[in-house]
Amino acid sequence: MTHLLFALIFLSLQADADAGTAPATNNGSAIVEMLRNSGPIAIGVLAVLLVASLWSWGIILGKLGSFRRAETQSRRFLRAFRKATRLQEIATVSEQFKPSPLVNVFDEVYETYRRQTGGYGPPHNITALERAAQTAASESLTVMENRLTWLATIGAISPFVGLFGTIMGIVDAFHGLGTAGAATLRAVAPGVSEALITTAAGLVVAIPAVVAYNQFTARCRDIAARMDDFARELLNSMEEVSIKPTQDPLEREAARGLH
């Protein structure tokens, strides 16, 4: 494929001496001229890439806001949790930090704890609390990962969509050579420009999508690790068997100077 492109570019430089030198144009005019010379297939490819680009940027901007809110609220919720002396206090104000995935973990674990003990005393089944924490963390992570597969898909297929336009441009260039009967600039220029512009468009769409997907995936892993750490911290506050039967777990930790 690369050799064919080089060959076409070389042929385009072998214009007839009688054609003269074309006047120089700026980059904007050149792009407009290439679009004007593009055939219906290339225009269709560019339209598909434009839709994919708009969709991927919509996901990127939406996820940037979602991750920023989740991380900010998680820090606030964690500070409030560590300052509180009773689990019931956290349960009362947890709705204020709802964008945080830690809130989902806390709500699920606390609800299971209340069903076991009524809200006071040591838990009867710590394994059930661990399963509740794992379930809540998995559900929260699924929400955070929503639509990220679209970024991966767009990043993977956009270069190939552009390559399709490139192939069709090369076919059109060879057809122009056969029709003109000579290797002139007029014959090969439309096909070459069509091939190059669709390839470039495919890369422009794919690169931001791939970069965003990798960044968001890393942030999801970080959030998952934070949820696991918080779940262990929460369960540790409930797991002491020496707690008084009517004492809230966080009250016991506050009395020991842990908060």
C-alpha cells in the first residue's frame, strides 16, 4: 500500500511540461480543493468519521465531568467518614456525596449491617458484609466504565475506515490513469488527494479516542482500588468482637482514638 502511494505521488510530479507550474495555494484552500475533488465514497467515509468523532468527543467530555465529580466527592466523603463517630451519622448525610462510588459501597454494607444487628453491635456475619461490599463496588465500577467500549471501538476501527477511503482513492487514481491514457497530474491528483485526506481523517478520529480510553481505564482501576481500600476500612470498624453490644462500631473506634 505504501509503495502504491509513493508511486502515485511520483507520477503526479511527472506532469507534462506544457501544463506549467500551478500557482501556490495556502493549506486551507488545498484542503477545500481536495474535498471538492473527492468522490462520493470518500465523502461518505469522511461523514462516517465525523459522526464517530462527535460521538467519541461527547463521551470524552461527559466522562471527564463524571470522573472529576466522583473523585472530588470521594475525597469529601472519606474525610466525613473518618471524622464521624457513628455509622448512622454517615448514613444520614451520605446522599450529599452521591456521585462518589464510595457512597454506594457504604450504603450497601450499612444496609446489610442494619439487617443483621439493627444498627448496633458486632455484625453476625462478616462474610455477608464482604459480599455486599464487593457487589456494590462491582456495580459502581460498571457505571464508571459505561460507554468506554465505544472509545475503544472508535479508536480501533477509525484507521481502517480511513484506509477504506485510501484504497478507493487509489482505485480511482488508476482508473483516471487508464482513462487519460497518460500519467498526468490531472489524472492522478483527485485519487491521491482522496486517499490522503481519508487516511489523515481516520487518524485524527482514532488518536484522541485511544488516548482517552487508556486514561479513563487507568482512572477506573484507581477508583476500584479506592473502593476496595474503603471497604476494608469500613469492615474493620465493624469486625471487632470486643465491642459492646449496644455500641456503634465507629463510636468504639472514636473512643480508642482511631478517628
